Amino acid sequence: MSAFFERPGPRWFNIPAHRPFAQDLALGLHEALSPLGPEALSQATVLTPTRRGARALADAFVSAAGGRAVLPPQMRPLGDLEEGEPPFEPGDLALDLPAAIDPLRRRFELTRLVAGHADLLPGRELTASSALELADALGGFLDSLQIEEVEAGERLAGLVEADLAEHWRVSRDFLETALREWPVRLAELGVVDVSERRVRLLRRLAEAWTAHPPQGVLVAAGSTGTAPATADLLRVIAEAPQGCVVLPGLDDSLAQTAWLQVGEQHPQGAMRRLLQRAGVERGEVETWPASHGFQAQGRWRRRVINEALRPAEATADWLHAIEQLRLEADAEQVDPIAEGLKGLSLVSARSEEEAATVAALLLREALETPDRTAALVAPDQTLARRVAAKLARWGVIPDSSAGEALAGCRCGALAGLVARAVVDPLDPVTLLGLLKHPYARLGLDPLDLARARDDLERHGLRGPRPGSWDKLRAKLAEHADALSLADRLRTVLDGLDRADAISPAEAARTAAAAMEALAADADGRLGELWSGPGGESMSRLLAALIQDGADLPPATPRGFADLLGRLMEGESVRAGGATHPRLRILGAIEARLVRADRLVVAGLEEGVWPRGAPLDPFLSRPMRSRLGLPPPERRVGLAAHDFAQAACAPEVILLHAERREGGPSVKSRWLWRLETLARGAGVEIPGRPEALDWARRLDAPSEYAPARRPAPAPPVEDRPVELAVTRVEALTRDPYGVWARDILRFRPLDRPDEPVEARARGTAIHAAFERFALDHPRELPADAAAIFERFYLQELETAGMPRESLAREAALAREAAAWVAELEARRRADGRAVHVELTGRLPLEIAGRTFTVTAKADRIEATPDGFGHILDYKTGKAPSQKVVDAGFSPQLTLTAAILAHGGFADIGRLQPGELTYLEVTGRKPAGKEEVRASAGEESHDAAERALEGLRALVARFYEPDRPYVSRTAPQFVRDRHGDYDHLARVFEWSTSGEEEDG
């Protein structure tokens, strides 16, 4: 058989989809050129779509040579041509071409252009971030024009018809302005767009090779020629004396009637357009010589996949196509559908997380076989990173083309925290994020920093957020190291503090300075801040922003945080380093050339693979068509081709997640078509139930053995000898909580930035009543309501309520104050004395021990006739009469007992009067008096019953074997989620069949 380059041209070849493209290409070149001498292969030139494809091809040449040393051809990516590299040596093609503009600089320049013509975009309030978003859309429009080589200037004028919306007229006017000004700006800078430069280089190369065809072996492999310039260059290469084009996965078995119906969304759409442009019939494309001997292997898989993805208009012939396949397979005595599905399986996971776990397990399983390779193919970067993270649990690091998001790198995370700190400098979560960042030093030794940070967190940043730095310093007054650290952090953040919008360049400069101040150690060294791939990428981004961001729209602190986040979203970091040689994570395009023994094809949901058509803020679909730009569906066709290539590998696991982002997902149209075809042939796609079982058992307990309800029984001598009435209430409802708090002395830690509204109202209403009673113990002032309102709002602010919430509370405070003024006037009419926040104690002899019950009464009103009315303030719902009578809320009744026995030393012994809860809400009605016992015999009896109940309760818990059981009366537990429920594992034992009220 003659070598491929000896055949008469033009030479168009095809490597079928079921064959490993890079390996077959390398094997064919090696077999054809090796007999001509050792230098023949190295003198050939191979053009691939991407740089990664060139690297994969280099590895394939080593395999083709049987592991022997080999000088591979010169390999260059068509998608990233650089002057000074072959095939441009000696570089004369690019001598008069300006350099390509830096991508970041281009984004900033287009953002400046958008912001400079905001008047042409009415209805849009442009911020730096929104201007960048529009600039990216404008950049995509310009790229489309350049790649498709469309002259849009004259066409734009008549683009919008009278019946179209005004929005499109505005878009047309803006685009006309942009198309005038952008080339002028590029000329001022002495650069051109990357896409334009690439197209011009491809055109010049095509012209040069047409005039002077290269005489050596020249191969263009793996490209589908979607850009006109690329397609025309491929035609020139195919016509060169020793040139050829090798297509990836051309379907030569598709019926001619179906081939003629191939459209934009079909996997063969790009190659049909390429062949039409080159004037080549499909039948003229030959199978690549190295693939000839393997036509039977995987042939039925390729046929099944291609039939499943045939044009929508031709799917009515599916049954006929199945019959034709079976007729063809009669000679081999096989069922072509069943044969085609061998090695193909389908896994439907419940969620994205489970899908990532399944993918990681399947990849890990493949590594158990020596020399076996595996790869994940997924266009979803988030899924790819999840799989990489799950593989890390086994110490396996895949070679991933997705890289890592810049925002997820340490340096990017620090930049994001600094930007958020400008927006809200006293946000405890952000401050803790800064202090706990691995790069944070603040001029301190790591151990000293850790100690001071722990104190600052516990005493300053947990609970309600401090209203100011001075209030934070006041909270830390007794903690010198934490106070010093807070001052250091404040010094750094003060350099960022601003309220007005400033240039993003200046904001980036101050952010970089703050990052360095945070990372500097005692000697001023910055450690790893700007080192490594993440640090280098972040430093480039900030440097570009500082240099080129001066003309961007001014940014508020929040606007700069949004801008920086959007910029980091567009940057990926490829860490490199030691990766597993047999494991890869690939994007869809890269999978065209790279093949593994096992492919896990994931992300098969609509909107993921294929992605939905992007929203274009400037052009409608008819406008794109009139300009000569390709429809959005073309991307779907290219994605379909990549899916078909991957699905034809020898062993493929198709992976689908039934839910994404918390909602149901829809299976990819290609997966749906494949399942429909298989069912129509009476065959089911095999599953991998064991993989799902592995994933679900990986982190699941081997046996469900729920904990029993805890019942600690500490020694009697360690049990409480003093409890407040509120803790007695806890002892009746949840003894375990008393064990944890009053015996073990566990105190719950507040969350950072704890919501303060409910707590602040309770604290403020108590404090306002106390201040009002102390300032006006007898006679009420004429403006009593105004005074109480002022007290209440002042106490709300002191309690930490945010200023934005105070505005809402002002109206409630006014209503509550009016109600309180009327209440005070009515209750004081008989001349009673008002006592607030009094503490009472009553010692009791119980089971041979002295037990003291204490109470702090919100308010006791002593009347001239010897009664003491007890009031308790509530900003929420007061306990019901039923709960009080049952003894599960003994706060007021025990307080009455202490009063009746003279436990309040400041006022002496008084008869129990009314036991009243005051509900103060500020709503309609603003307040309510809830009397739980009337003055006299009723309250006296209630107090004595409560006291007897307390004696019996304490006596029971002085029994050595009496445990402190969790939630003995759950129906009366006030807090649905108590402070100690997690310690008692309430959810676990209460859902395992054990009765809560046992």
C-alpha cells in the first residue's frame, strides 16, 4: 500500500469516531515515514486544533515507535499560532502585523468604551462590573465578526426594521459607534485583536502556501474547520504536494438522504460545511490508513451513536435504520444494537455531588489494572473540580485541563476577602476569614497570631457584631493581645476605608497593599503571597487592573468587589506539578484527540452539555442572520460532535445527575435519543448499579446504631445546690441541659455576627422599663410616652441593633411607648411603689442539703395594702395558663414564693399579688397584660404549690441513681433547637423509635 502522501491530491482522510485519533494518526505517520529514514518523521509538520492536542500526539508517537526514542514531527496548534514558530519561520508572514492585545487589557479597553457611551444605552445604570459584563458581550460580538470575516459596518445601518423593539435600535446605534471607535483605539495602542490577528495569519499562510506549496509532509489533523480562514487553509493543505487533512469522526455510513438534511445542531454539521466549502464530496474522503485494520472493532458502536444523533427530520426512519443495521449484521450473526452497546453503560445519579463521587470511583477503579488509563470528559468545570477534589482523598491528582478557579486559590480568596472588607469593615465573618487565612501574619509570629486571634474571636467577634471599632476595643479591654491584634487589623483596613466611588485602578492598588500588609511577617517578608501559579495569576490580574483600569467607571466598594469577582471568574489557574500519568480530566474539545481505556462522560443534562444558547444583549437572532453571523445552534452541533466522539470509545460510562442546584434536571437530548433508539430496538443500555452502591456506601455508616437518649447521673455532691427560677424551669423540661450548663459549666458560644433583633428587643424593653422606673419612681411626667420611646430606642442601639433595623423599630417603639404610658398611669394610680430588677434568695432544706432558689424579678409593685404584684416583661409570647398550672413554667410562681417568705431583702415579706406577664410588641395591640394568678388566695396557693413542686423535684435529683435525662417534657420545651441538643444527639435518638417522653 502506497504512503498516504503519494496518492494524487487533494487528500482528505478520516479517522472513524470509534478509533483513538492521536494513536491512529501517529501510527499512520510513523509507518509511512519511518522507511524513508530517521529524519523523515521529524521533518514533517502536523497542525492540531490545540496545544494540548499537540502534547497528546507527541505521547502517541512514542507508543507508535514501540517505546523507542523517536524524533516526532514539528507540531503546532492552529488555534494559537505565534510568529517565529513553524510554519512561520523565518517570520516574514507576520513582520508587518501588530502584536495581539493582551486579553485583560482588551477587557479593560472595551469596558472603557462601553462606559464612555453609556448615553447610548438608556435604562442601564452602569457600574464598573456591569460595564465589564457588557464589554465581554461586545468582545464576543467583535470576535464573531473577525472569525467569520464579516464586514458589519454597512449592514448595521439597515439592520433594524420598523416593527422591531426600540431596544434593538439602541443596540444598533451603540454597535455602530463601537465599530467606529474600536479600530481607532487599537491603532493608537499599536495592537490588534487576537482573533483578527489569527485570521490574518491564517489567510497569509494560505496565500503563501497556494503560491509556493510546501514540499514536505504537511498534515492538518483533528480540526473541523469551523472558521472560514481555517477551512480555506485546510483546503490548501489538502492540495499541497505532500499534504493531507485528517478529519475526526466523519460519518461515512449516514444515508445520503440524511446527510443532505444535516443542519447546525447535528454532529456532522461542521464537517459538512467544511467539505462543501472545499468542494469535496463525502465519498472522496478516505479512511486513514492506520485505521483500516480496525474497522470491525467498535464499528457497531459508531453506527448506533450516529443513528441516535441523526437529523431530527430523519428520525422518522429510525425503525427502518434499525432494520438496515440488522440486515448488515446478518452475516456476522450479531444484533448490531446490542453489539454497539457493549462497553457502554449509563449511570443516573441523584445529585451533582453523587455524580462526582461516582465519577471519581470509576476513575479510581480503572487504576487498579496496571497500565490501564482513564479520563473524565465533562464540559462542566465545577463538576470537574469536584471530581478532582474527591480523587484527592486517595492521593490521586489527575492531569486536569480545567485547572482551578482563581477565586478558589489562596491568593484569590484573600483578594476576595479584602474586597468584601471594604464593603463591610466590621463584618465578623469577613474579619475572621482574613485573620484565619493561611497567608495572614500581620507582623506576628504564627503562634502569637493564633493565640491573639482566638481571644479576639471569642471575646470580640462572636455574638452581635460590634457597631464600631471603638465598641470592639471596649469589648477587648481586658484582653491585651486580642486588642493589639484588632488594632493591627484596623490599621490595615483603614487604608481601604472609603465611602465614595474611586477608580478601580486605585482600588486595586489599595487592595494589593492591604494584602501585603496582611501577609507580612515580623521581618516584612510576604511568604507565599505572590508565588506559585495562583499568586502569579492574581498578581498579573491586579497589576493589569492598576495599569489599565484608570479609565474604567468609578467603583463603590461593593462595585469593586463585584468587578474583582467577575474578573477572577474569567481566570483559571493550572497548577501543574506531579499528576497521575494514567488519569486525565478533559474538556470536550480536548477529548477529540485524547483517548483512554475508560472514558467517563459526565454532565449529560440540558443546559450543561449541550449548553443553552448564550444571551446576546446586542443582537437578536434575525439581526445575527442578516449580519451573516452563525446562529447560536452551531455551538450545539459542535458539542454534539464532541459527545459522539467520546461516546464511541471502547469503554464509556455515561453519567447523568437527576438534580442540579437543588432542582430537577432534564437529560441531555443526546442521551434521550440514545435511550429512545435502544428501547425501539428492544434493548436497554446497561447500567452500573455497583458504582452507585459504592458511592452511597462510601461515606455511609456500615450499620445504623443510633445513640440512646443520654441520661448522665453525676455524683450527688456535684449536683447543684443553687438554681435560679429560670434554671428550675429548665430542670422540669430538659434536665440534660442543667447537667451540661450548671454541672459541667458548658456555655454555648455565640455565632459570629449573631442576629440581634429578638435579643435586642428583650434587652431593650427590660432596660427601658428599669430606667423609666428609676427616673420616675412616683409621679409620671407629662411626656411619659416620649421619654419611654427615647429610652427604648437608645437601649436598642446599645444592645447592638443595626441602624437599618432601628428605622423600622421606631414606629413600633412609638406604639409601645404610648401603651406603656397608659399602663404606668393606670397601675400607679393607687400610689404603689415600683421596684425593678430586684434579686431574691430563698434557702430550703431538702434531703439533708441546703438548696437555694434565686430569682431576679423584672418588676415588683408593692401596694399600700401589703400585696406584691409580680410582673415579667416579654417581647414574645408568654407561657400559657396550662403550662404554668402544670408546673413547667414556674418562674412567676416561685418568685411569688420567695417574696412571700421574705426572700427579697430590699422590700421584706409581702403577700403574693397578681402574677402577670406583660407582652410588649409595638404592633396592634401594642401590648397585653396576661394575668396567670389573681392577688390573694389564688396567687398564694400557686406559690406554695410551686414551692412544694420545687422541693419534690430537687429531692428526686438528689437521689444518686436519678439521671439528668434529655428532654423529659419535649412538648413543653420552649426552644425547638436547644443549646445542648447537638451534644445530646436529640435528632438521632428521637427519630430512632425511642419515645421522647419516656
